[in-house]
Amino acid sequence: MAAGLMFDAPGPRFRRRVFWISAASAVVLLGLVALGLWRFAANGQLEPVRWKPYLTWPVWRYLLEGLGSTVVAACATGVLAMAGGLLALRPNRFTRAYAEVMRTVPVLLLVYVMLFVLPSFGVNLPLFWKLVVPLALSHAASYAVIFRAGVEAVDPGQREAGLSLGMPDGVVTRFVVLPQAVRHMTPLLVTQAVSLLKDTSLGYVVSYTELLFNGRVLANYNGLLIQTFLVVAFVYLVVNLALSRLAHRLEASRARTAR
């Protein structure tokens, strides 16, 4: 076990230092939360009448419709991005350049290109695809890195055994290597889904009716800006925490299986 560690185990002094730094950080964070609640209360933002609309079904139905559109856009983006990641699985000059460029270019810039640049050349996609295509182009690079890491985690002897039986390299990759690599990739794929789901909030730029866009419309309608966006943030928090929890459970399950 000691030979497999990259660093030495922390000593008692270092653990005490980490404990006190963590405790101080928690106190500061709680203090900031308390200060924010106090300021909200001082300005009347915590009055029950301001939160009462969010106890009604029509408001939640409208927000959940936005969440449904968010999930649809995230799923479509995930399918296209994973397909692009699989195409870029074979390392060559083009795929390496694509991964490097797409991982450094902001997603918002790609959305603006899809929204303002391409229509001037006669390419004017529906609102849904103006959001999905830029996200897929960006996340395909991340999925390619995840797929490559999963494939490299498979014992090279598996590929060699398939090739020794006369199987083509592509067949070995699809039917021998990838099924085994899925076990290593699954937690990372779920974690990437969290990032993808958050990026769908850029739908407000193209006026796609996702969760954040519906929240803005609702805030403009009822005038409850702070309350609306706190509720929207809570919905994002619940969904992303559920996905993160799933990723942790999958990682723990994979670790138990590896033992």
C-alpha cells in the first residue's frame, strides 16, 4: 500500500493544521450566510408574502417545464458530444488540435458564433440547435479525453489478445476494449453530465426556454427577482447534487469491484 502512494501520509501536525483551517473556513462561510440572511431580512426579502407564490403549483409547473427543456437539451448535447468523442478516440494530429482548441475556447463564444456569425452565411438553425450544437462541439473534446483515459486504463493484453486472434483493430476496440473501459469511464461521464447540465443555462442567450430562461421570465412577471433566482439555484443544486452523488457511488462501486 505504501508503495502505491504518491505522497507520504500526513502527520499529526499537518492534520491539526488542516482541521483548524477547515474550521475557520466553515465559520467564515456560515458568517457570510448569516450576513446575507440578515441583509435579506432587513430589506424585507424574507417576508412570507414574497415566498408564497413558490408554494403554488402553477409556478412550479412553469419552472419544471423549464427543467424538462434543460434535460432534453442536455441529453441531446450528451449524445452528440459522446458521438464526437468516439470519433476523436483515435489520436492523430487533427483530433489533438481539436481537443486543445475546444477545451480553451469559451462555450459562450461558440454560442455567439452560432447565433450571429453563421446566419450571415445563410445557416440559421432553430433555437434548440443553436444551443445544442455549440455545447456538443465543446463537450466532445472533454468526452474524447474521458474515452481515451478509459481505453488506456484497460490492460493492453486485452487488445493484443484480440489482434492475435485475427480481429481487426476497430473490432477489437468496439467489442473488447470499450466494454471494459466503460467501467472506468462511467463515474467521469456522470461528472461530465453535471458540467453539461450547467452549461445549458446559456440557453437564455438564444432565448431557448430552459430553466434559467423561465426563471428570468417569471421574475419579470412577479417582480420577485431574488426569490425566483434562489429557487432556480435550489433546483440546479438538487439536480447536480443528485448526479454528483451518483458519480461518487459509481466510483465507490468500481473501487470495490477492482479489489
